Amino acid sequence: MITKILIIGACGQIGSELTLALREKYGNNNVIAADIREGNASLMESGPFVILDATNKEAIENCVAQHEITDVYLMAAMLSATAEKNPQKGWDLNMTSLSHVLDLGRDQKIKKIFWPSSIAVFGPTTPKTNTPQRTVMEPSTVYGISKLAGERWCEYFFNKYNVDVRSIRYPGLISYKTLPGGGTTDYAVDIYHKAISDKAYESFLKEKTILPMMYMDDAIKATIDIMEAAPEKIKIRSSYNLAGVSFAPEDMEVAIQKYIPDFRLSYAPDFRQAIADSWPNSIDDTDAREDWGWKHQFELDDITETMLDNLQKVL
């Protein structure tokens, strides 16, 4: 049977790059991109696209039926900083969209679901260093609360209805291909833009704020790898811890200065500092590495070299 994929939220930071990667792997016409707005030229021109509201169950069902979808990647979400400004909207989008897609799995209208969770599921009471897969989870943000609730729903639908749903807890993601999307870790993207344009950056996080991060290529690979793994290898149906590299703003300053010696970093912490303080500074992802062979590739110096090299061409 041909794998036919629907990516809901395809125009977002992860979705836009995931769409292109899946089209390269499965064929352009077998990957349907969907979002509430149109995306960049490469996404729009490389394969089918539909306007789709992730909260509209009937529209999702019609799209699945029309395109004979087997796998759904639900990437639509309101991220941490944005959701704190619009709590009800954040909750409604994040939870309603997941409920609709899980129902499709339960009703056997699709075969497989990917839904992203986040390190935001952890909170101030969570062990911050090498945060375990199974630990205290008391998130203090709307985004984190919605992701924790979503994890419980995913596991419930697997146990109750045998829905093949798979998930990973993304750390902060870094890419030169898309602009920041309203997350607390977005400073780690914006800093490279400002390093090139201004040779200076004012961080909204203070010094020594260490957070787990990952280069986008690693995140895309992990997403595809977990979906292609044999079902018996997926032993966690809530969401897997996923780790790349952890660093603080001043670590990025040092890394950037290797290429732009007069780059300078300053600090003006805002409301996002409290969000960052509630998150881990490093993640134990042993389960993902042992169960389905996860392994990251990019360290901070690799990320910095790749980001600056590509952004200089783009900008």
C-alpha cells in the first residue's frame, strides 16, 4: 500500500522543512501540505497544498478521504511565548486539533499519527540535569500544560483503541530556513540573524540559562526515523525524550565570535526568562537511542558554522 501523508501545520518552523524531506523520500504527490495560510515558494511549488483549519474536524476528515491519507503529521500548534499571551487560543488549537486526529486513528480512517510534544511538559519541580524519561511533570505554561495533556491522550488512545501514535519531545530547534515562530528558545535562531546584520544581539534570556537545543536536520531525521520504525520498537506511546546539545547564550557568543570576532551579546531578560527557568537544562534520551536507534549529529560548533554560512547567503 502506498504511503500517503498529510502534514497539518506544514507552513510552520518544523512543518515546512519536514514537508520537503518527506516529499523527497515518498514522492511529491504523496505528501499533502496543509495549513491555515500559504507557505514559502519551495513548499507551495514542490507538491500539493490545501488550506486547512486544524480545529475543523469535518475539513480534516474530508481531506483525509479525498487524498486517501494513511499517515498524519500534526504539526499545528501555538508555541510557548505566544500561547502565554493568548492562553485560551493556545489551549483550543493545541488540544482540539489533536483530538480530531486521534479520533481518525480510532475510527481506522488513518493508519499512523505523528504528534510533537516538547520539553515544555516539564516544570520547575522537574530534575533539571539529565531530565529522565519518566519524572515529575508539572508544567507552568499553557503550552506545556497542553503538551502534557496531549501526551496522556496519545497513550490513552494507543492503550484503549490501539491507535498507532508516535511522539517525541522536541527541545529548542535551530534552522536558517524559517524565521522564529514564537517560542522561548527562539533566541538561538534570532541571534545568528543579528550577528550577521548588526554584529550584536540583545538576549531576552539572562546569562547561564542553559537549555536543550537541536539543529533542525537532526529533528527532521528523528521525526522520520520514529515514524519508520517497526511498531514493536516504539515502547513509549506518550512521547520520547530527545536530546541534542545544551548551551547558554554566552556559549553561543563564544561560538559566533570564532567567525565574527567583533560580535557582542547583551542581556535584557523579559517574561520568557520565567518560562526558560521552568525547563530542563539537559535531557536523558536513553530510551529513544535504545528503542529505535536515535543519534544526533550536530554540536554547537557545527550548528554555528552551518547557520552563519547559510544565512550569509540568504540575507
